[in-house]
Amino acid sequence: MSQGQIQASVTHVKEYRVGKGSVYVYEIVITDRTRFFVVTFYDGVDEYAWSVGVNETEALTNAEELWDRYNAKDEESKRENPFRQALAKGGDES
């Protein structure tokens, strides 16, 4: 690696099949020093990044809160939160 270059690796860590799609967890490592996790939601058509965290559980929890803030209109839609469902299936401390 040349001076000034940044190298990153992205690893698909886990998939949670939930309600109407899938939640994916990715680990990103930048230049062997910075490590974080990104969670996405795939609805069968599009995949969108929702949040990041220092571990899988933090990323899922952050996404859960954002989903409720922007998508949950009532108690039923809060129960359908895909990130809450992923956490219930066992989001790990990575």
C-alpha cells in the first residue's frame, strides 16, 4: 500500500430474515485500525443502510430507534420494525 492510500474491507457478517425483508450486518475495517458495523434493510427490491455502531448490537439498536422515528406510525408498525425483530433473534456483541 502506497503512502496516503486508504484500504478498506467489507465483510458480510450476518443476515436476519424478518417480516417483509432481511436485515444485513456488515463489518467494515479501514486500514487495519478502524472497525465498525453497518446495518441495512433489504425489502426485496432495494437495500438501504440505516445505521452504524462499534459492534453489531449498537448498530442494530441505533437502526431500531431511527426506524421508529421515521416509519412507526402506531404500535403495530413498531412491532414490525425489522431491526427490533433482528435484535429479538439475537443481535450479538461483536
